[in-house]
Amino acid sequence: MENAISILRRCGMQPTPQRIAVVDSVFKTTAHPSAEEVLKNVRKDCPTLSRATVYNTLNLLVEKGLLKAQVLKEGSVVFDPNIQRHHHFVDEDSGQIYDVPWDTFKVPPIDSLPDYEITEVQVVVRGRKKRK
Amino acid sequence: MENAISILRRCGMQPTPQRIAVVDSVFKTTAHPSAEEVLKNVRKDCPTLSRATVYNTLNLLVEKGLLKAQVLKEGSVVFDPNIQRHHHFVDEDSGQIYDVPWDTFKVPPIDSLPDYEITEVQVVVRGRKKRK
DNA sequence: GTCTTAATTTAGACTATGTCAAGATAGAAT
DNA sequence: ATTCTATCTTGACATAGTCTAAATTAAGAC
């Protein structure tokens, strides 16, 4: 993983200890954490970290395009460091979210919405583990 | 639209005035309302309707399979009376959600997750109106 | 180093969505 | 009429997220 400090520098954010900790937490996982989960994780090392700082940092990173906010599960937005286009699989029992490679599905270009600018297309697959 | 009373009867729920009003509101629209929006709508006619009754009724209808809960926008689940499989387009500015016919996309069967039971597959398209 | 200013962080208040339990109410059955 | 069950309401609670004002921290000028 790229250095947290250089990620922050790259988008013109001062690399404070709080931000470094948030970036470390969210960029080193593929678990699609919510802001509250990031807060809980980072507070283990940095107990005074405030909720507002986590939300500010994550939202700034989304604005800068280094992180993608995804609406995939009930109750909270999750954050995805994978900004290449891809699909998602959601385990409806555990809530776990997995990336699905882009070329798993052939999504044709959308020509039927000429006065809209399409910002995102993805296939969302939901399912649960079979019990044998 | 099918009669609200018969919708309720069909899934073994007593057709009380509150439930009839909720069913009327959510089945006669294609606007994908949230529970809070349903509450607000129905309260115009039935001001004593409680929040819990709306949530109970909507969740019961989802359990019975007459309504589908969709996680498509930040902050709240929306309810969709269209239970045939289809895709969705989300206007990221207005928050409006539109149904997209199933055969707009060719989604191949998913063979790569043999120990999962797939409960839902849909393409989610997001975009915003072009300003000319 | 000190001062000034700008950026950042913090705590806490606040709002919105959603759940839950306890009591009140209404219907149906006897 | 009485009982049993289903439903509804109120209000408390939980969680996600935003906002603000004050405190901290860092940066730049001198």
C-alpha cells in the first residue's frame, strides 16, 4: 500500500497524525468499513480521535477522488479504497461486502439516457451462504 | 392498482384503516418512497398514524414478499412495489429513483459463487442531468 | 524565538432514521 | 358481557451523520 503521508500530500491535505491513522485504516483493508467502523478501529490507537475528524477526513478523500463512498448496506455508507470500476457482492447475513472484477459482467454502454451524465454503473449481487 | 384491502387480505394481514392508508400510499406510486416519506404522506389524511405502525406495516409487506426494500440512497431504505426483477437508475442530484427494465442488460448467471444462494442481482446506474 | 494567522481537532449539541417495549384499544369468539 | 388476540400508539432508545464554537496545533513573518 502507498504511504499514508504521500496519499494525503497528493491531494493537498496536511498529513496530521489523525488523518494518517484514518488513511492507514481505510486504505489497508478490503472490508468496506463504514465511518463508524473506521472511528472504532482508529480509536484503539488514538483514543482522543473525534467523530467529526473521521467524517471530515473520509469525506475529503471522497471529494478528492481517492476513496469511493458506496451505498450498499442498510444504515450506513461504506468506503472503498478501490476506485477502479468494479462490482460488488453483499453477503446479506454477515453484511460483508466483496469486490467483483469489472469484467465478470458485460455491461453495455447506456444510450437510452441522452440527457444524463452517467457517473457510475455497477452490478450489485446479494446472497447468503448455503447451509448444506 | 389492486385494491389495498385485497392486498392485505392476500397476505393474511387484517385490513385496518392505518394499513390500508399505508398500502394505498406505497402501492400507487413509482417514486420509491422511504418509510419516513410514507409516514409524512399518510399523515396528511390520518394525522394520528404512528411511526411504528408505518414501519411495522412496510416491514411485514416486505416479509410477505409484496414489497421490496431497496438500499439505493444514503440515509434510508426505500420501498418498491415492483417485485419483478429489474434494475435502477438513481439521479444523484434529485435523489429520484427510476425503474430500468430487466432486459436492458444481459446479466449472465453467476457460476462463480457455488456455496452462495444468490438472492438478488441488479444493475445500479447513477447519474445526473446534463446542463447544456 | 515570538507573534499572528490559518488550519485542524475536539466535544458536544442536534437531526434523522429506525427499533423496541408497555400500555391502550379494538375485534372476534365464546 | 367477557375473554383472547391482534393491532396501534406513545415514548424511550440506538445509531448514523452533521454542525458549531472553542481549543489546539502548525506555518509564516518578523
